[in-house]
Amino acid sequence: MAETNETEVSSSPIENPLAEPIDKPTPKPDGRHEVQDEVPFNAVARSQPDRVARALELARVCARIADDNRAKDVLLLDLRKATPLVDFFVIATASTRRQSNAIASEIDQEMKSIKEFKLGLEGSEEGRWVLVDYGDFVVHLFSGDARQYYALEEVWGDAPRLDWKDPERAPAAST
């Protein structure tokens, strides 16, 4: 006579009467989904009112340093309404690994001289994409092919582009 297994496993899913039903987001007619949570536009409450203005001015300094060191296509993006993680991106293209490292080094020296210290530096060994993180703003130095591949200005295409050039330093128009 065959023994029966008293602990047979049921093939039906186990239901938890205490669990709340999970509602799947329903796509809108245009293919978008409902927002799950409200997105705060600032990562933290601003304890210092001039913090954003300072971050913007420092990002402009970094953009000018990149430009002074012959970086190409220097952009300054305002991400405050796009993400709570960072306020500004500086994006630039360097021709060589040596150039990107020199730009990153000069930016770091200038920021240290005004008591602004980086939180992190990534990619300086490879030189395709050097990232210098200052918390409220991040500097991205790309090689030409890496910039096309990652296309940050397209990823953050809704972010406004800000003017970083100093009008007093602009070259005179040729006649």
C-alpha cells in the first residue's frame, strides 16, 4: 500500500488575506503611465538660500575652465526640474584622455582654492568619460565617441541650457 504525503503542495497561489491588492499602473492612451509618487524637485530643503545660486556660479566656472582648455561643445544644463539628485550638469568634449584629465585637474584645483571639494571622481583612468561630482553640480568630460554614445544632452533633453559664457570675455565680432 502506497503512503500518502500529508504535506501536498497546492498548485494554486497562496493568498494572504492581510495583503493589499497590487494595482498595476494603467497606461494612458498616449502610452505613459500614472505617476506612482510625487517627485520632489529639490533633494533636500535648502538650509542656505544662496546654495543654488552658488552651485550655478561654480558650474559656470567649471564650464569656462573646460572652454579655456579647448574642450568642445561645452554645455550647462539646469536639471532642477528634471531630477532631485543634482541641480546642474556641465558637459564637454575633450580630444584626448590627457586633455580630459588636465581639465578635471584644473577644475579640481580651482574648486579647492575656493573651498569647494569634490565628492567623487570617476573614469580618469580610461578617459572616455570623466565625471567630477560636486553634489549640487556634476562635470562630465567625454571623448567624442563616448559623448555621442551616451548622449546626455538628449537623455536630459527637456533640461534648459544655460548661458555660461562671461560676456566680458566674449571675442569681439570681426568686421
